[in-house]
Amino acid sequence: MVKDIDLAVSLYGFTERFVKEPGYGFEEMFQDVNELGVKKVEIVGAQVFNNYPAPLPEEINKVLTLAQKYGIEIYSYGGYIDVGKITGHDMSDDEMIHELILDLMTAKKLGCRILRAPFLPIRLLPRVAKLGELYNIKIGFEIHAPDTPSSPKIKEYRETFEKINSPYLGFIPDFGCFIERPNPISVEYFEKLGAKRDLLNFIVENRWNGYTEKEMTEKIMSMGGSDVEKVAISAWYGYMAFGPADLEGFKEILPYCIFFHGKFYHIDEDCKETTIPYEKLLQMIVESGFKGTFLSEYEGHTFYLNDAFEQLERHLKMVRNILNAIDK
């Protein structure tokens, strides 16, 4: 395997079991991570801390004690700024910065090197860079579907990174933004909910034939669709958007990438992801000279699947196989 790239796992992948099984917590997750042969993890605060965004000292201490016990590094902390937490009130700049500081404080207590943050108004980036320097934590903004590396927002961020020239700011590309077609598990899920396969096929085949989300919804309704197809359209135009992978855009942002989220929803026994061009993307990462971490992020809980260990094991095997092949 390429010696300059190490592997990590997002504990977010264990969401379904964490939520459904009262006895499954940090200790069990760390045990699973150890069995997967990985020593670095990302924690998502809103998932695991009862007192998020300001976890209690006992919550922090429990994580640190268990991390030491199992030899786990809390590498990245996934933050979240809920700009809509007060109904009818838009957060001011100072309020957003306050929320960011709470996440930075938690990341610092956990010993994290990175804070994965949501996108903030461009005007706040100089302040964000200074905070990253103050806490000595890199702040990465996740590029997540429906955005791609070439989206106007991402281009504006990249240009601002160039102007600020701070080592504490960068991107964290989520490989979900490179999905070229829905994973079969996604299609099967909506079909089980009652969606008609022919209508789902129409959405997939015509997603990029000029239909806006509104036009696609109207078209599907005219073909006899129901609310289930509406949900599928919303997902496939939104957080599970798909289309030709933006490889050129990816190349442009590589110098500004802190690390990578290897998003996936399902991998069969052959340990190959057929909807995201992992081989091409990993090849580009290696050729860029990147030295750092590639993190496996399983999101099967989107479809209420409780098979995180098996799926992460397959994904890690796939990534190792690809990197080993590149290294030859």
C-alpha cells in the first residue's frame, strides 16, 4: 500500500447499531475499529454526545479513556452549525463563529488534528483561519453532494483560500459527490417502499436530460408516480445526487485537500464499488503527492441497514487493494 497514505474510519458508519442497541457505545465501536485493523477515527459530535455542541467533561473523559485503552487516535471531529436552531432567527456572524468555537474547543479536548466544519459565509474565512491557528487545528470544509469540486461555491472558496494562504483552511472531499449512478441498494430501497421500478429507471436515465427537480417531479407525477417517487427524486437531486464524476474539478482542488471521506452506501462480496470511480480518484490523490489520511465513511444507515462492520471491512479491503496496485 502507498506508504504516505494511512486509513481511518468514521464512527458515523455505526449509527444504526449505535441508535438501535443500548449496549453499543464507544467501547464497542473502538473494539470494532481495532478488529478492522485501523487506528484512526472521526467522531461526529451531534451523533455521539448527549450534550452537543458542548459535551460534558465526563463525556469527553470517557472517550479519551477508551481511546487510550484501545490505542485509537481521534483524528477528526465532525462539527455542525445549526443555523436554524432558533425558529424565525438567522444566525449572525458572531453567533456562527461562537458555534464554531464550541466545536474547536471539543476537538482540542479530544486531541484532534482536524475539525470538519460546515460551509460558512465567505466573509468569515479570515476569522476562521485565525481560530484554526489559535487552536492549532486544521479546519476542513466538506464538499458534499449535490455540490461538486467545480460548483461555484467551491470555486469561490478555493479562490479565497489562495488569498488568505493559511495552512489551517482546506477541503475535505466526500466521495459521495462523485457518484455516477445510484447504488443498487438505493434503488431497491425506494422500490421496497412502493416506488415503481419503471419510474425509478426513468429518473435515473433522464436525470441529466435537462429536467430540473421540479420538472422531474411533475413528469413522474404525470406518469402515475406517488409520494415515494417524490422522495427518490429529492434524494437523487440532493444529498445523493449523481452524475458524471467531476475529475477535472477534483484535480484543481487537490492542493487544498486536508484529507478525504471515502463515502459509500453498499459494497458486494467482491469488494468493488461500482458507482464511484474509486480507482481513478485514488490514482489522482497519489499522483498529486498527497500525504495523509483516507477515511472510510459508511452510510448504509440511510437505508436502515445494520451491517457497518461487514461493509467497512469490504471497503477497507477495496481501498487497500487499489493503493497496493498503484504502488506496484
